Amino acid sequence: MKRLRVWLRRQRHDLIMIACFVLACVLLAQLNLHPRSNQAPGSKEKARVLTVDNSQVEQLGLLNTGHQEMTVEVLTGRFRGKVFPADNRLRSQMELDKLFEVGDAALVAVLDDAEPGTTVLNAQDHYRLGLSIGLFALFASLLVLFGGLTGCKAMLSFVFSCMVIWQLVVPLCLRGHDAIAVCLAATCVLTAVIIFLVAGLNRKGLTAFSGAMLGVVASCLMAAFFTSLFKINGAVMPYSQALFYSGYEFLDLQRLYVGGIFLASSGAVMDLGMDIAAGMHEVVMHHPSISRSKLAASGIRIGQQVVGTMTTTLLLAYSGGYLTLMMSFTANGIPPWDFINNPHIASEYVKTIIGSFGLVLVAPATAAVGALIIPAGTRRD
């Protein structure tokens, strides 16, 4: 009991921060800023496939067309336990079409007002919510098991980031607010929350935050400039044109693209700032008499080691999503100096290089800030 009291006293600041951010997550979850949906009335429910009839499915090469008739048992909602016929429309698109088998779990759209007294079920896709929750629970368990209290804080920052993006960034952009301003504000909030939640409210955390924000702002300015210079209109983003057809033709896709660049690279920038700040903090802890100039040099050397792998991380993360596109160009004999002009490839190129610029700039910035503020408060921190 005494050990528990001692531990609680030592960790009281962290526990207070955790409680505050848990409350913040709960409050964010209650927000309802999303515009009214244009979808037809109805509900989405989980169902189990009982029978399938593929007689109306036609195969055209690698593609399927027609429709698959099924009988399903609804497992959730007000129709739970009832059996209905359902229809699975095929659109000859491999990335969207799916064929169900008996026993599969399906996500079905229930439309019970198509005609008076009738209920229509359309199979939307395989039901993946249960697996998604299980995978997330496994990840959270491993993180907490390995990281202890720090792992709990990291998990909380993960959830908070999801809440900010889904409950604030997405609806505010849909409402027509400037995407660059929204993404920059969200990045600033997320950077502060993640760094101070993990590192604590101390000079080490302030150093990491200052360096990371300098890198983010630099990435923002460069992204806005080079996106215009490369004449990338933002329609290269997946489902961007679908927004226009959904009644959001007022959106500025180019500014959405710019906001996405520094929002996507902010995680790597944050990591680098935290690595350098933590390394400099350890140097001062073991060598309190070190001069500020030598401490700054140590921070830069730490940054030099990390920047090399971080830039490659961005390259692999961005290029992996367009692997099949590059394979398609290569299969058709298109040389690299030709397909670099493709807007999709050019957009990923700009993302990678601008993100790497932010990484390179954050290293000296964090080292300079750390040399100024870490030595004065290391003992107290």
C-alpha cells in the first residue's frame, strides 16, 4: 500500500493529464459537426449469409457483372433474428465487387420504406467491424504491456488523434473552412498533445514541440508553394471528385491536398523532434557541465543519424500506395522520366520531398532550441 501511494505521488502529474485527455476524448465524441448526410434513409446492420444464388452472375474475363441473390439473417438492430432476401449488385469493378459465400458475415443496408410494408436489403460489403475491433484491442494490449504507463499515454494520444481528425478536421473542411488553416491548427494541437502527454510538461517536451512545429510550418509553406509550381490541382486524391458529386463543389481540392501533405508528415517530424530532445536531455543528465554549443552539436549529430532513416520511411510509406501504378507504367514500357509527369506520381513525389524537407529542418531547429532551454531545467525535470 505504501508503494502504491509513493507511485501515485510520483505519477500524479501524468495521471492528471491522462484524466484530462480521457475527458477531452469523451467530449470530442459528443460533437456533431458533420453535415447532414445525403444517403437514403435506412440503417446498416450485420447479417449472416444463409444461402446464395449465383445464377445471375456473369463473368466477363476477370470481372463479374449482374447480381448475386442471397438469403440472410439479420444479427443486429430492430430486425435481429429475422430472415430476408438480399441483393448483391456487381459493378464490374474488382476493387468494389465481392461475392459472398454461405456463412459469411455481411454488412447490409436495410431500406424499410422503399414501398409501404416492404423491407429491402442490399449487401454492402463483408462485415469487418468485429475483426477491426479485435485487431485494435490486440495492438492496444501489446502497447500497454510493453510501454506500461507510457504505453497507456501513447494509446490515449492515438485515440485523441483519431477523434480530432474525424470529429474536427473532416467536418470543418466539409463545411468550407480553409483546409490549410484547419489542418495546421489540428497538427499544432496533436503535436502538443502527443509530445506533452508522452514526454510530460517539461523542458524536454517543450524542446520537442518547438522543433516539431518549426518543421511543420516549414513543410506547410513549402507545400503551398511547390504544389502551385507543380500545378497539382488536388483531384489526384482518392474520392476527391466524388465530393463534388455529393454537393461539395465549393471545396478547394488544392488546399485540401496541401493540408494533407504536412498533416501526413507531421508524425515523422514529431518523432524526430522527440528523439533529438530525449537524446539531448540524457546527455545533460549524465554530463551536467556540458556547454550549450557542445549540447547543440550533440543534438545535430543525433538528428543526422535519424534523418537518414526517417526520409526513407516517408519514401516507402508514400510509394507503397502506388506500387501497382508504377508497375503498370513499367509493364507498358513507359520510362521513369515520362511517368514522373503523371499527376498521381508527381503528387506523391511532392509529398515525399516536402515531408523530407520538414525532417531535415526540424533537426537543427530542435538542437538549437534544446541547447537554450534544456540545461536550465534538467535537474528540476
